Amino acid sequence: MNRLSLVFGIGVTCILAACGNGANAANGATAPSPGGPQRGGASGQLVQINGDTLILTGANGDTTVTFTNSTTITKTSAATLADIAQGECIVASGTKDSSGLITATTVRLAPKGATGCASGGQGFSPPAGASPRPTPSGQPGMSILSGEVTAVSGTSITVLTSSNGSQLLTVPTVASVTLSSATTAASLQVGQCLRATGAPNASGTVEATSLTITPPGANGTCSTGGFGRRPGNGAPAGGG
């Protein structure tokens, strides 16, 4: 290759590179920039408490969370079938058979609030309605049933719903049962598993509208539930 060809080749390469960068800029395609936690909140282990500022850590790094006097704080603990009692609020999810009977795989309980169980009592807000989730053809769907427990007989639970009246629910002894109750900031302790719901502000700090103290998983660790930040750059992390 002579000198003229070499100079020409370098010039063409530089022009193409410049055009490519210009096209990317025109299309708004830029390198990802550091960001805050995922939209919706954060979860992990509570490792630091500084007044109304909390630090949560998980597999994807640390997240700063703030709360106020208006932040709802709930504690969730493991429970069993024996803890299901008349007058409690219940949200159960499971499979529905051809007769419409739901066999629960997960159950959440909470004390009944001043407005009853329409808003999930003191501990939680149940999903709206009791319609089955979409599932592939030929596979059983997952259904949700929520309301007030009016009767308990072994594994058979009668639930008074807000839309369909009384419905029977089967809760096998192997179902996962949790009990939620309202609590205060005084219950927050380093080492707990915590889930914060709220939007991040401009600096990436999650401003919590609700905090839930949750039990650790089977392996003793705290689930990140899809929330968190990658270490170092603070960019959102998927999965959890």
C-alpha cells in the first residue's frame, strides 16, 4: 500500500466514525448513565438507621431510603393454618378447580381495620377483585380470593368477599401463611429484611410511602424482590 492509499483509508475511517457518532446523537442513543433504584422502591437487609434515613443492602448493592410520619409501616411474620381465625382479613392465591373452589398456595392475614377488610385491614391492601391471572391454554389458572374470614373448619375456610358474598377456600397445611400487622418506626432494627415502596428522588433516594418488615427466606437471606442497585454506579438492577 502506498502512502496516498494509506492516508485516504485513514480519512474515510475518520469520516465514517464521525457520521456514526452524529447519527447516534441525532437518534438520542447515548451510553447508559448512572441511575437510582428501580421505579417502585427497594428491598433487602436493613444495615443502617440514621433517624428517618435507612440503608438497605442486597445482592445488587446499597439503597438509601427515607421515611416520614405518614409512611405506613407493617411487620410480616411467618404463620400457620392454625393462625387463621374468624374476623381476620385474608388474601389467598391458589388454583381453582372446575367447581370454583380455590386451594391456596399462599395466604396473607391481617387484623381487620376500622373500615373492615375492603382495604385489606391494617396490614396490607389486597389485589383488586378475584379474577384468575392469564395462563397458557390447558394449564390451571392462579386465582385470588380476599375478604373477611367468617368461619374455620380444619382446612376449610369461609371468606366473606366484597363482591361475591361468602366463598369457601381450602388451605392445606403445606400452604405458605404470613401474618401482617401495623407497627411503628420503633420496630425497625438493623439486620431485618425490609421492603420499601416509593419513588426515587433526583438523587436516587427512595422516598418511602410504605415500609414492610418481612421474614427472611428459607436460606436466611433477604429477598431483593426485583429492587436494588448495582454496586458502584447505582444503576438499576433487574431480577432479584
